Amino acid sequence: MQKTFTVLFILFVLVLGVVFFMDKGKLEAPAVNDNTVLNIDGTVNSEMPVPTEDNTIPEMVVDSTGVKEFTVEGVSFSFNPKTITVNKGDQVRIIFKNTTGFHDFKIDEFSVATKQMQSPYQEILEFTADKAGSFQYYCSVGSHRAAGMFGTLTVQ
């Protein structure tokens, strides 16, 4: 009996030791606290998009004509990215990709909207950001907006 207990205790200690040392080797990603995009000289870069709440930067492409292009993905009750930032007067192109479900994309203040369509579906919208402020983009299907399928377009 004593021998069985001793063997079980040694096995328990070995398992704990392996778990402890394996966990020590894992590295944590550093937390990102500053969401401002800076130039090399330390000044604020107003041409770059600001990272979203989850610290990802919406992919923005500026084409040869100066149009600022963003790809917005519609999935089950959310948009990715949740925020887009442009400057007043910018020509904006949004490529809306509905990848999951039945959705659309609307910004009332700029009179832009896609069709309501089943995925997979893609539509391109273009407009001039001629008003400064924060504007909500959203899905107008049923109660999708109320369920959280919206984002913010900020025009500086």
C-alpha cells in the first residue's frame, strides 16, 4: 500500500513539473496601448487608417487616382472592420464582401447602399466624403443592425 502511494505521488509530481515547465516556454504578445499611427519622424500620420478596437488596421489601398479603398466583410451580425477613418473630401471606395448569410451595407448620410443579397456576394460602392463627423454603416436586413451589425465611418 505504501509503495503504491509513493509511486502515485511521484507520478503526480512529475506531471505537475512537466505542465509547469511547458507553460514557462510560452511567450505572450505585447499589449498595444497606443492606436495612433506615426511617421518615422514621430509626427501623426493622418493618411493612415487608425487601428480598430481589436488593434487591427483596416486594409486601405490608395489607387493611382487617389481613391481610398477599403474592403468591408459582412459576416453573421458583424462587419470587419468595425471602423473606417478618412479625411473630408476623400474619394472613398468600399468593396463590400458578404461572406456569410443574407446582408447589405448602407451609409444613409452619403446615400450609398448595396443590394440585399445571399452570400457569397460582392458589390463596390464609391462616394465623396464631403461631410465631417461620425456616420454609422449598417446592415438593414431584419433586426441585424439591432443585433450589432454596424460600424463607424469617421470623416476628419
